[in-house]
Amino acid sequence: MELRAYLGRRLGRRARGEGEPPLDIEVDDAVGRLPTGAGEYRRRDPGTIRAAVIHHSAAAGDLPVEALAAYHVQRRCWPGIGYHYYLTADGTIHRCNRLEAVSWHCGSENPRSVGICLAGDFTDPGARPTDSQLASARGLIAALEGALDRRLEVWGHKELAPTACPGAGWPDVRRYSQRGWRRYVA
Ligand SMILES: [Zn+2]
């Protein structure tokens, strides 16, 4: 890239604050107020994001985002909360990490994905997110697709890694089928 164009891009990013396209959806912006730990997550160009990975918190649906962040930082010794977005049972969307942060939520898939955690424990068959949470998840993914100007793959964590997350209610479908997400929110 030509130097001037490069510098212009850098300056433009700085002027906008954080090099991230704004989301067309209401969120509680928790970035900056959540506890952080030692080190920093690696950075990426948000344009390289291809997928959203859905998780559950395996904890209470109304657990405050600050408490989850403190657990990741203090108990797991991570640089910050592992997810990019945390959706409580009332449907509130908490923004937890910038999209450029390669935060830790899905192992080798981290560099290309956004981590979206639905608060609650859906381990048992029949345990489901609230309608508000699912509506917020749908809206958030649509807003991310608009901001990133691309369709995203949407996976349940267990479709990509050996885990029970996001719970038994997430259909067991083959990787790369994309049917799980559509059935889950139907
Ligand atoms: Zn998970």
C-alpha cells in the first residue's frame, strides 16, 4: 500500500476511535470498564472475521458481565474476558472486547471468529436461552454482518471443539452444515 494511503487509513482509524465499524444495534458498551489481567489479546483486522461462535456461560442467566470478566481474569489468568459479546437473560447485549481483539473462546478458531456468550446453563436437554436472548443474538449477528459487510458462519462451540457448550439443546449436526444455528433459533 502506498505510504500516504496507509497513513491516511491509520489516521482515519484513530479519528474514529478504535478502528471498528459501528453496530446498528443497541449495546451496553462494557469495553474499558471490565477488569483486565496481565498481557493483551493479539490484534487482527476485523475484516478477517468469518464466523460467530455461540457459547453458554454455564452460570446464572443474570450473572453480571463484570463477574464473568473477573472470573476469566482472576481465576483463569486471561488478559480479559474471553467473549466479544455477552447476552444476559433479559436480552441485554454487553460489548466486552473490540472486534480486533483475538480473545480466547474457541481455541484455533479464535483468529477468524467472534465469541458470543449467552448467559445461562443450557447443559441439560430442554434448558434454553430466553426468547429475548435469542432475539438479541439474531439482531447482533445481523448487525455484525452489516458492519463487516459479509455473511458470517454461525457455529455452536461444540461443533468446532470437544465441549458440551452451548448445551444439549444445540442440535448435534455435522460441522460446516450451518443447520444447527437455524434450528436453534427457530
Ligand atoms: Zn463455549
